[in-house]
Amino acid sequence: MSLWSEAADLIGAALLLLGCLQSLLGVIGMLRFPDVLSRSHAATKPQTLGMLLVLVGVALRLRDGIDLGTLALIAFFQFLTSPVASHLVARSAYRTGQTGSRGLLRDDLDPQLSDGDGDGERPGT
Amino acid sequence: MTVLHTVEEAMLVAAVVMILVAGALLLHRIWYGPSMLDRAVALDVAAALIIAGIGVKAAHDGDSFYFPVMLVLAFLGFTGSVGIARFIAVRDRPARRPDGKEDHR
């Protein structure tokens, strides 16, 4: 076993550890944040950064062509689909008025949701 | 060589323990989540945690047997929360507190 493969194994294990730590911190953020939108903000940390670190760590430890392709596909599909789910959840949270008890400082979505006359649909009504 | 191997083994075990602790905390959010949307977000994160756990197992064993499972989870894991957000969450408005304000928690 050469020096390079040992170094790749060690760096891969370190990246796996960092990715799992990132996932744990994101889940702790999900437990501590107060409303749906900020929980969704915390939830993107395991889904993107933690996932990417774990996949790069696995790729550094396996080092096979087909496995690298599969890992790249996993990262691609994860990064393609998780914004769709987050967007729909955040949209549904806005439409049902669960945007937090402190309210929004600036609400750019409201004039776009209304028809242009009157005050439009207020969140929470 | 053996010392390095032991260090890597310890790092992988610590990674698995972190994934398990994160999953247990996430079960708390799924169980007590005040609204259905919190549960939808938590289910997305659960899919991500399962992918990470399978990845740590693959890195530990050095085989790629479960990579198709990770692939399917990566591109079908979002359908549950999309369904919840589109069809269920509208019926699940937050409860009103006695002072008239909505309980968002």
C-alpha cells in the first residue's frame, strides 16, 4: 500500500467525520429553531454540505471508476431534488401562514400572490 | 500502518455514532413536530441521514453493494415531503392560542 492510498484513506475518513458532524449540527438546529422556515434553513445543512462531504469521503476511500460515477450521480440527484422539496414546503408554509411569530420584515411575495388590487392575501388569513 | 488503521476505524465509528444520534434527535422532531410541514422537512433530512449512514458503511467495508439504494433515496426521497406540502399541509393550520394569536412554535 503506497503513501498516496494511505493519505487518501485518512483524508476520506476525516471528510466522513466532518460530514456526519455537519449532519448532527443541522439536526440540532432543526430541534432548536422556532418555525418552519428557519427549520428548513437548518435542514439544508445535512442535505447539501454534509451529503457532499460524506460522498467525497466515500469516493476517496473506494477509488473505483464505477463507484465514482455512482457517487457523482447521487450528489447530482440530491442537489437537483432537495431544492424542489424545500421550495414546496416553504411555499406551503407561507400560504398557510406559518412564517413565524415575529412576522416578516419585508414581504416581497405578497404583491405577487395577490391579483394587483387591494391588499392581497395576507399570510395568516 | 496499524496505528493509522486504528485511527481511521475510530473516526468511522464516531461518524456512525453521530449519524445515529442525529437520527434519534430527528425522531423527536418527527414525533412532536407541531405542524405537518415540520415533519415533511424532517423526513427529507431523514433520507439524507440514511444516505450518509449507508455511505459510512460502504466506506468502512470498502464495497459498493448499497450504492443503488443511495441513488434511489437521493432521487425519490423528496416525493414524500412534496406530497405533504401539496395536499396535507393546508388542512393542518396552526392552533389558535386563547389570546387570538396563532401558535407557531
